[in-house]
Amino acid sequence: NAGVTQTPKFQVLKTGQSMTLQCAQDMNHNSMYWYRQDPGMGLRLIYYSASEGTTDKGEVPNGYNVSRLNKREFSLRLESAAPSQTSVYFCASSLMALTGELFFGEGSRLTVL
Amino acid sequence: EDKVVQSPLSLVVHEGDTVTLNCSYEVTNFRSLLWYKQEKKAPTFLFMLTSSGIEKKSGRLSSILDKKELFSILNITATQTGDSAIYLCAVEVGNEKLTFGTGTRLTIIP
């Protein structure tokens, strides 16, 4: 019963490097999300995909890109990492777009030096 | 701008105490309010509230929403060390957006 799986769990990058966070869900959910969590800031929505084939910006999209590869997978890419992107990233999914319960992955801790 | 404010930011109580966590909001086009519990890793769902005055209950946890005064409370009775966590409040608005508060960090001392 995997639920939402994120990889990698930890990553250290140098400023300017690129990387992709992978997320997959096995619950046949339509909607998927990427959040970041910073101390004192709560969870902030970066991008979301209400359904396969669509993506939309959230609250803090700058510096990120996403791809909804298929119904199961939603990736988050940092093209040129900056120290301000040091954070814990959570992928989540829900049956319908932002209706009711979100199911979260276990998080990916990213440090940008 | 949509805003969700939780209080207190942190709370330390002894095992067996009862705690009340608060969540107030100022949003346009309110749809629902959700509570999550975050222990070490992923937030897990507790409650979703859409109607005023109807209490949701699960074991020692309960929550209620006041749509007139724009707030919700989460009560935990007879607290246990396993209740130690960050409790997150989130408000769903009509444009498919879920806005989270900063959370309340609850610590239960044995």
C-alpha cells in the first residue's frame, strides 16, 4: 500500500545545479500537487495538476517547472537551484482537484549551498 | 489575499491535559476547512469541516467550525505522548486553492 512516493528523500545541491523531484501515486487520483514547507511559513503550493494533461501555478511557482507525465506521476524540476529553494518538498494527491483530503508523500529535504 | 492564522504557535502540556487549538481565516469563496496532523514526515488528514456548528469527532479529537466568526477549533482530550505533532489547518477556496496556516506545534510531556 504505497500511496504517494517521492524520490529522493534527501538531496544537497550547489547553487546553479539542476535536479528533478519525482512523485508517483498508486491511488488512481486525478489531482497532484507540489508544496514546500519552510519554518514559520506553513505549506505553500508551488504547482498543481488538477487532472492529467493540465498544470497550474500555485502560490510560489518561480524557479520551478513541473511535468504531469501520466496520471500516476508528477515531477518538479529546479532548473538552476538557489539557496532560497532550500526547503522540505511534499508531493500530494487527491481524488479530485482540491476537494477534501490530500494524501501526502513523506517529503524530500533539499539543501542548496 | 487569503489568510489562515493558527494559534498558539506552540504549546507544551502534560499527559492527560485537554488542549484547544485555534484556526482563524480570512478568505474569499470559502468551501471547507481541513485539519492535518504532521508527526515526523507526511501530514495526515484528521477532519474536513464544511458546515457551521456541526462537530466532527474521532476518538479523543474533535473539531467544530464557526463560519460566522470565521474560525475553527481542534480539541484533544486526555492527551497522550503520541499526540505530540504539528497540527495544520488548511482552508479550501473556490478557485481550487488550499491555503495552509503555519501550524501549532504541540508537545505532550509524560
